[in-house]
Amino acid sequence: MEATKVGIIGCGNISGIYLENLSKYDATDLFAVADLDASRAQAKADEYKVPHVLTVDEMLAHPEIEIVVDLTIPAAHFDVAKLALNAGKHVYNEKPLAIGLYEGRELVELAASKGVRLGCAPDTVLGAGIQTCRELIDSGEIGELVGFNAFMMSSGVEAWHPNPTFYYQVGGGPLFDMGPYYVSALVQLFGPVSRVSGITRTSFPTRTVSSQPLAGTVLTVDTPTHIVSTLEFVKGPIGQLTTSFDTMAGTDLKHIEVYGSKATLRVPDPNFFGGPISLKRVGSDTWEEIEITRPYAENARGLGVLDMALAIRSNRPHRANGELAYHVLDVMHSAHTSSDEGRHITLDSGVAQPALMPAAELKD
Ligand SMILES: NC(=O)c1ccc[n+]([C@@H]2O[C@H](COP(=O)([O-])OP(=O)(O)OC[C@H]3O[C@@H](n4cnc5c(N)ncnc54)[C@H](O)[C@@H]3O)[C@@H](O)[C@H]2O)c1
């Protein structure tokens, strides 16, 4: 099978692991990089031995590049992806798919009308940890699904991120930033969401940056930073997802627990690919560690791109797809809208539960 030529737009913080992995897989040929800051693209090309440094326009016009991987900041995802889709490229965006819900829908429809693929992070949920949990649920080990609790609790990003500004602007906040991992994981485990409610608050009107180089800068907070949402799934389970930048002293509540008629399952952090996973069965006082035997337990960011490249060649659906990312975006917007309007939101978007990953590494 001929390798698919890939171009990456956006050579910032997260790009290194994509460059490392996509140059390693047989099915992806890392062909070119581009960035608004050409020196950044050049530095990454030198480090990872990428043969071409192009402008964004050159990349989109290049006839040999089939997949464009968009690793720009969230505010640029829609524009970059739209340009690439219009140029006839398959596109894989970092999360979130777009900031606006209508923008996300437009990308899904544009890809369909152009007959090209739209993919989107996160692909951590295709890794060994979440996939093992999915296998346990599908095999009936948990019994009838009742619900879940999920927590992403932090004190914000201004103490470590070099440019934390966008996290406190519209389109930022803990749900848009980290929610894609959690909601995508829940959709992997349970299938699509039917109904959402949320209550949000902004606990602190300003945040003072302590990381370099902006230490001392005071940021105005323009988006909710503590969001409690409830989700009902089409298959029946219900639960709550709390995402917070406002839990200043920390908490032991973390990650995801799934409750079933036969067992409770502790699901690992969906921001990572591996475990640990533990299970407590009805009648037992102890938690059992679950051995992880599935592939991709290490940092495999780019796995969604690999799956998409193979899917294009085999003419099968790809897993980290635009419809799924749009559904996740709909859930996140609906939690905010529910809080603003004081009502439950029944979702318009639906999506098929993604196929379980194979038990061995991807081949086709
Ligand atoms: N940093 C992380 O740990 C991390 C982890 C997972 C996902 N992500 C996601 O990855 C994406 C990128 O994050 P990052 O931390 O690498 O950001 P970053 O700011 O470090 O890098 C973004 C890069 O994109 C370039 N860029 C911006 N707009 C562009 C445009 N229109 N055309 C060409 N280049 C453009 C910038 O010059 C910059 O080099 C975001 O969507 C983020 O949510 C980041």
C-alpha cells in the first residue's frame, strides 16, 4: 500500500509528537510542514527530517499532499480547515473541531460535499486504556450500564502555559479545552449523547499569570471556568462531567468512573493513551487491576491520522471523524447554552458509536 503524503500546518507545542509518530508509521509519509512563523516550521523540519518547508498556500496547492494535519490554535482551526477542504485535501484538526457550533457543522458538510475526509483529535481514546474499557463494557463485564462520574479539576493554566490568554477567552475554558477528551471517551464507551444540561460559573473575574514570559500579566476572564454538566446517553446511562479551572487547592476526584449492574469501572485519564484500569465487582471489597493487552498504550498522538490514512486506502470509515467531533462540540456548547437558558438541551447531532479498535496494531 502506497504511503499517504501528509502536510502539517502549525508547528507549535504539540507538533513534536505528531512529527515523531507520523514519520515512524509506514502508511504516512511526512512530506511538508508550514507555520505562520516560517522559522518554527524550519526548525521542526530540521529536527524531524521533513523534506519540505512550505507556506500554507503552497501546501494547499501541492498536488502530492493528500492529508493536511491542522495543529494551529483553536481560533484558527475553522479557517485553516476550510481552506484545506476547499483545496480538495483530507483534513485532520487538533481539538476542538472549531470554536463555533455552526463552523463545525460547516466543516462536516464541506468535507462531505468535496468527497474528502474530515478527522479530528483526540485520538487518545483510540489507545489501549479507553479501548480496554470499551471491550470490558461490550463484553458485559460491567453489566447493565447505569451511569458515570467524570472530573477534570484543575487550578487553571496560568502557572505553566507560556501563553495562557486564549484559555480565558470565549472558546477556551476547561470544557472546550479538556472536554473533548472526556466527552469523546464517554462516546467511545456508551455511544452518542441524547440530552445535556449544565450550570456554569466564573469564580474569578481575573487571573494573574505566573508563568514566563508573561508573569504578572492580569487576564480578564471572559468564559465560564467551572462547569457542571449532566449527560444522558441514547443507550440509557446518565452521569455528570465537571470541568474546572477553579479548584485552587486540588482534589482527589479525577478521571471517569462507570457504574453498572455487575461492577464499577475506573477508566484512566482520557488525555493519555494507557492505563491504569481497575474494576470492583458486586460482592467484592477490593479493586482488581485490569491487565492492558491492547496496542497503543504509549503516546501515539497522530494515531487518528494513521487510521484515517489507512481508511482512505481501504475505503472504510475512519474512527476519529468529523461527525464525532461535531457531536462532541454540540455537547460542550449545549452545556453552556443550558446554563444560559435554564433548560435541558436535546441534541440535534447524532453519531454512530465508533468501531472498537482491533486487538492488534492497525494494518489496514
Ligand atoms: N500544547 C498541548 O499540550 C496540547 C495538547 C493537546 C492538544 N493541543 C491542541 O493542539 C493545538 C495547538 O496547540 P499548541 O499548544 O501546539 O499551540 P501553539 O500556540 O504552541 O502552536 C500553534 C502554532 O500554530 C501556528 N499558527 C497559528 N495560526 C496559524 C495559521 N492560520 N496558519 C499557520 N500556522 C498557524 C502558530 O504560529 C504556532 O506555531 C490546539 O488546538 C490545542 O488545543 C495542545
